Amino acid sequence: MIVTGMMMLLYVNTLAAQASFQKHALQIQLSQMTAEEQTIASTVAAGESPGNLLITAQKMGMVPAETPVFLRLSDRKILGKPVVAVAPPVPVRAAAQ
Amino acid sequence: MKTPTSQQRPNAQGPQRPQNSKQTYVPSAPVMVPLESPKKRIRFVTFIFLIVMSIYMARLIEIQVVRGPELAASSQNSRLQTLALPALRGDFTDINGTPIATTVMARNVTVDPTLIKDPAGTAATLSPILGIPVKTIVAALTVDSRFSYVAKRVTPETWKTVAALAIPGVFSEPTTNRVYPNGSLAATVIGYVGAEGTGLGGLEFGLNKQLMGTDGKLTVERVNGREIPASERQSIAPVDGLSVRLTLDSDLQAMLETSLDAQVKATGAEGGVAVIMEPGTGNILAMATYPTFDPNNPFATDDKAKRNTTVTDVFEPGSTSKVMTMASVIEEGGANPGTKYTIENRLSRGGTSFKDYKDHKTEHFTLAGVLAKSSNIGTILASESIGEKKLYSYLQKFGIGQTTGMNFPGESTGKLPDINNENEWSDTTFPTLAFGQGLSVNAVQATSVFATIANDGVRMPPRLIAGYSNSQGAYEPSQLADGVRVVSAATAKTVREMLETVVSEDGTGKNMQIPGYRVGGKTGTANRYNEATGGYSGYTSSFIGIAPAEKPALVMSVSIHNPKTSTYGSVVAGPVFKKVMTYALAHRKIPPSTTKPPKLPVEW
């Protein structure tokens, strides 16, 4: 009985120690992955930023539309006059970031 | 083995043994032994044994009982580690949740200088990775201590590279870093943080307490960095700071900033401010300043450029202020848009001769015409129909000279001369105030005046913070303040129609027409008061407008200080208004106007 009990206790302790090692390794992995996630998130946020989007869009030759046209569903009326947008003569704020 | 030998042996051995023992046990020389009796010997050994045991016991008692708790504590201390669990600083997002300021994990690179054998070589290796000059690193590596910082707040990737070198004595500790993913977007509004992560400017400073949160701590028993299972531990969880959701719309903000930036440069101006407000709520959708700075690198810019000048700086509004005079006069029944005025080239009041922006022949303007042509003399004449006390009380109701209630750090309330103070109120004060000089406002107050007219006469206190969310993500919107009724809805509507006349072919603001939308607004050119010299020098050119005029959704003000190319509000500030308002109307999905603006006669 006693021997069995002692053996069991030893076994449980070993398991606990092993779990502790595992926990430590996982914690390191977790913090690394959190850091990685944050880095990716800030890259996305920077890419999404209006300033960068504007610059990217202009580089692709896109021009901001200045005369929006709305379709009113209730009476199917078109509000506003569509006009072809022209590229602004001066590029807006040359790459600020 | 042979049988005979085995038989012989017992015989041979038997007689020999006694012989041998007799030989050794020869008491030839008797020795004096003190404990020769066994009794004495036993006593002696027992005595020694007891002494030794009592020494052991004494030591045991000392360790276990006398110094017990102390020793246990010190042994535990060698294993116990208290780790600070830093609370994350709250984020700033715009109204749609786009992050403007956020906190990410970072590492401080630390060193135990006693373990560094070759400081110069180590520094040379670290320098290119950390981007720090070799000299600085050598200084950190040769400190006479067992701890010093090599680099603070490096990215986790940079630390990974350093850690891979496995330089003995180089360690790291976890920390956080404040980043602004949108760069300088809304920089003067958000502000910046110092090296220790506390806010030093803007809302980072003003809301520092809410953003900070409370650090936690974790006490664990550890061996070689690993927790001892089931060991005693104590943990206080950190409470992260509150995240702030602003009323700003980052798309509008970016558009306003770029346009203002371009126009200030194009006109050779000293600086500028612009604000977009939603009249129904008082929400500030964008507030831009020139100059501005990069909050990711705040110490590269002069402190002057870091102020949110839309609230910290005041200027005399000039003609845009005439809208308050008009609203008061109409509300009090002193005049209506058709009231006729004869406007001479000069008007004498309080011993001073007042004039209009340009010399002119005698004009015949209606009240609408006075505003459309921005006549100072006409405005003075109109204000006299209600008197100085009433005008004063309306200026107060519009919020002039009072805090906006935004609680923005460093806000300047501007100045409205006190009618009861003889030193502030002279004979020329009343006519001067009527056309917008002699009082000062910040850009938010100036915008708020037009927002009041746009919101049918109810002034909504300007609002910059939409709400807070806690670390669990629960969002609590901040309360909308109660509006203040300044003028009636009917008066506000009439004033809006007069503002549309300003933007008509007959007015000073005709360049600000936006195809498809009814726009009302007012141009302004004011003498700029220079605090350094105590006199006027240069001008502030401005335009404040409302769109769509029949059902206002947006109010925008643009003020540009000391432009060199022109001083007209319509030429200097107008283009920014037109460009950004056109974009804003489409961006906010505001349908074009379906009605035509009324044609108010401007002359008679």
C-alpha cells in the first residue's frame, strides 16, 4: 500500500513538473505569436490608413470622384449630375509617411 | 582435491589455533587503560554521543525554530520572483474603429556589464541590429553596475535577432511601445507619449489617467525560469486602460489635413486650422492643424508644432462673426432679410470712422445684401436696431468667451469684452463687435456658431470623444450634452437662406458653390492680433460653410493665418472648403439637394 502510494505520488509530481516545462515553453510561444500578430496588425493598419491609401490609389492612376450621383429607390430618380473626374494637377502631399 | 589432504586438515588446524592466540595475547607489558572496565567505556561513548547529539539538536533548533522563519523566507526569496504585469495603455480609434494610436509589445535590451568580456566587439555586433551608435552601446556595456539598458522599446523581431547571437550577459525585459499606425493623422489632437509611456501632449496627456490602467503583479517560485508546480503564488491581474473612441472620421481627417497642408503652402501662409462638425450632435468629424508633427517621432519637432491650434489658439473671427449679429437682429425683430440700408463710404461711431473692406460709392443693400457683400457699415447699422446689451447677450449664448466643454488640454476660451467693465467696454466696442473684431475665438467656437445656425438655433456643445471601451471590450458611449437654444428655428432658417445668398452669384462666396448641393457660408478676412507686438499685423482669412443648406448635415470652417498670395477668405480658405466639403458630402452619403436656393434681393 505504502509503496504504491509513494510511487503514485512520485508519478504525479513528475507529471506536474513536466506540465510546468510545457507551460513555460507554451508561454514563450504565446508571447512570440502575440508579438507577431501585433506586428502584422500594425502593418495592416498602416496600409489601411487614408493617407497611404490615397498615395497608393494615385500611383495606380486613380482619381477621386467629385460629383457623386445617387439613385433614389422610392421614385427611381437619379439625383446629381455625373461628371468625369479629372486628375488633380498637383499630387496631394507627396508620400508623408 | 585429494581425499587424504581433506582428511588431514582438521587435524592440522586444531592444535595450531590456541598456540597462535597465546602468542599474540602476551601480557608482557601491561598498559594503563582508563576505561578498562566495559561499564566505564559505555558511559564514555554515551557521553560523547550525547554531546554531539546536543550540538546537532542545538543547531537544528536554531535553524528550525530560532532562525526558522527568516531562513525559510530567504530561501524562498531566492526562488520567488515578482514579475510586474504591465497594464496595456488604451487605444485611440476613430468613430469607425480605425486605430489611430495603439500599444504593442516590445523589449528593452538589458545587460550585465560584468559578464561582458569584450565591450567594443559586442557593441560593434549590436550596433547595426539596434541602430544605435557603437559609442552609446560601449558606454552602456561599461557601466560600473550589474545592470544597464542597451536599448529601449525595440521590436520583438529585433530582439529575436539579438537573442540569436546568444551573447552572455545580454538579456531583455518585456515592455510596451506606443505606435501611431496612421503616422501624423490627427497628431495634434491625439498628442504623443514620452519615453516612459506617459502622455505628454494632446489627448494622450489629457486622458492619461483613463488610458493608463493599473499594473498587476505575479509572484511565483521559479527555478531556472520555470515555475515550480503547485508552488505558492500570488497574482494581481493588471487592469488595462480604457480605449477611447473619437468622433473623428479618419477619412475626412486625412482629406482635410492634406488639403489644408497644400493650401497653407500654396498661399505662403504661417499656419491654418480647419474643423468639420456635425451640427445635430456637435460631433467633431475632423480637426486639422498646420503645422503638425509625427507622433512616432515626437521629439524631432518643435513643441510649437504639437499644439492642437484649433482649440489652443484664438483669433479675431472678422466677417464670419457677422452671422451672430444677423441672427440676433432677426430673432429680436430688429430687421428682416429685406430691411433696406443706405451704406455710405464711412460711418462715424464713438469718435471713430468705420469703413468697409474697400472704398465704395453709396450703396443700397438689403440686410441679406449686407451679409452677402460683407459690409461692416451695414452690419453696424443693423446691430443698432437691437442695441449693445442684446447683442452682448446673444454673443454669450453663442458661446463666445466660454469654454467649449471639450476639456481639451490647453484650451483657450477666447475673449468677449465684459460689458460691465469700463476698461473693456468703450464707445467703439459695440460697433466693432458687430462686425467681428475686438473679440477672439478658437476655431472650434467659430465652427460651433455656424453649427448652431445649421441645427435650427440649438447649440450642441462640441464633442470629440464618442465613448470609452474597457479591456473586456464593453463599449460605453459618452453622453450627448443637452443643447442650448440660442435663436428660434425660424430665425436659423432665415439666416441660412442669407448665408446661401453669400454663396450665390451676388455674394463674396460664389467660388464655394458645390454642384448639386445648396451651400450656405460666410467669408472672412480679419486683422490678426499679434500678441508679441500687442498690435495688429497680417490677416486671418477664413470661410465657414454649411451643406446642404436646406437640411444641414455638415459644417466646416477653414482659417488660414497670414497668407501671402491674397487675403480674401474666398480665395485663400475657400478652395479647401470646396474640395473637402465635396468629398465629405459624397463620403457621408448625403444626397444632393432637390430644391433650389431662394433668391433674396441684395440691393434696392
